[in-house]
Amino acid sequence: MLEVTLIYGFINSTILALVALGFSLTFGISGVSNFAYGAMYILAGYTVWILINKLSIPFWPAAVISVVLTAALGAALYRIVLLRVRGLVISEVIATFGVGLAILETFRYLGFTGFEYTLPPFTDGSIMIGNTYVDHQRVWIVVVGVILAVALYLFTHYTRLGLAFRGIAQDERTALSLGIHSDKIAGISMAFGSGLAAVAAILVLPRGTISVNEGYDVLINAMAVCIVGGLGSTPGVVVAAFLIGYAQMITDTVSGPHWKMIVSLVAILVILVLKPSGLFGKQKELEERI
């Protein structure tokens, strides 16, 4: 039992980190909390399904098209909607949540519910880790998750665009004085964040069916990881993903799977009461602002 909890807790934590990376990236660079994030995740999954089953496009081309389309939608969301309310935090939240709600409920209205909406696994079969069977898809999730985290670190530290991302995130006014266009970079960050949501969906959704309701769960989990770790902090996302991931797995083992989401909600509540800026957050605490 302990071995199963350790192995599947690690996999669950990797999934949470994957799900939260795009949300954290967008907020860390542009300061925008993309509440359409869960909808982008589900949209990517349904897009792949439609391309495979209705247009007979092979899985890998369909996956690439889905990531590109989702990223383009994220950029369009910033350009068409968020640019007009930039800096008005409540308006940004309402706008993005409204767009996400419209996307998810449109899929529900069109009848995209049922067990037939599934994505194929990358490879079939399973491997033994100790005395525990782990299917290939979960192995792919861990491998790609680690590669993606490393690639993001290298991108943000050693590429011109990545350094522009960091410049805007650290000091927007100074970055503007150096010729970095903040709105352009913020739009690109929305595209990157949405694209990462699509990648997470393509990796994670083959484990089960695509469900509209999962879009809301993904948003809650992404928010929980980012709030606990500290909004905009990539190390915080990783640490928080493992804390919440193992807590969810232990809760699942002890009390059942229907209590897993409670862990994320409780984590949000506890961290907001004890340390509102998160474990690795750089936002000022209440006593520092007074």
C-alpha cells in the first residue's frame, strides 16, 4: 500500500504541476489570472477527438493542431478581450471566467458528454515499478513533465524571448524603457499558457474520458497549486504540486476519490489565512503593506 501511494502520488503530483504550469506562466509574466484555463484544457481535448474521429486525422498531427489552435485562441483572448480591461483585476477575472464558462457550456449544449469521448494512449501496455503496475501513459506523463519543466527553465533563462518574459515579470517599467513591448509579451504569454494547457490535456486525458466538468476541476487544481506555491513562482508550483498531489493521494486511499477535490479547496483556504503570498510568492504580505 505504501509503495502504491508513493508511486501514484508522484504521478499525481506531476499531473498537478503540468496542469498548473501554464496558469502560473501567464500570471507570472502578464499578471493576468486566466480563469478560462480549464476551458482551454478541455477545448484542446475535444479538438483532438474531433480531428481524429470526424476528420480522420492521425493522432500526432491532431495533437499538434490542437496545441497550435489553443495557443492561438489564448492570444486572441488577450488581444480581443483582456487588452481592453488590462489592469482592472476584477474585470480580467470576470472576462476570462465568462469566456471559459461559455466554452465549456457550449460543449455541454452540443452534447459532448458520454464515455465515447476518449483520447488514445501514446503507447499501450504497462511496466512494473517494484511490485506496482504503472501503465505507459502515466510513465509518459512523468517523462514529458520533467522534460517540459527543464525546457521551460532553459527557455526563460537562455533565449531572447524568455529573457523578455522575465524582464516584464520583474519590472515592467524598466523593460518598457529597454524597448520590450509589454502588451505584445503579455499576449504571447497567454498563448504559451494556453498551449501548455493543451499539452497537459493531451498527456493526461487519455487516462479516462473527456468531461466538461473536468474543466472546472482543472481550474481549481491549477489555482490551488499556484496559490499555495506562490503566484508566478515556478519552483513554488513544483513544491505545491507535490504537497497537494500526495495529500490528494493519501485522502483518496483513506477516504475515497470523491474527497480529493476537497484537498485543493482546503489548501487554498489554509494558505490564504496563514501566508497569503504563498510559500514562494513575492507579493507583499498584509503587514508589509500597512
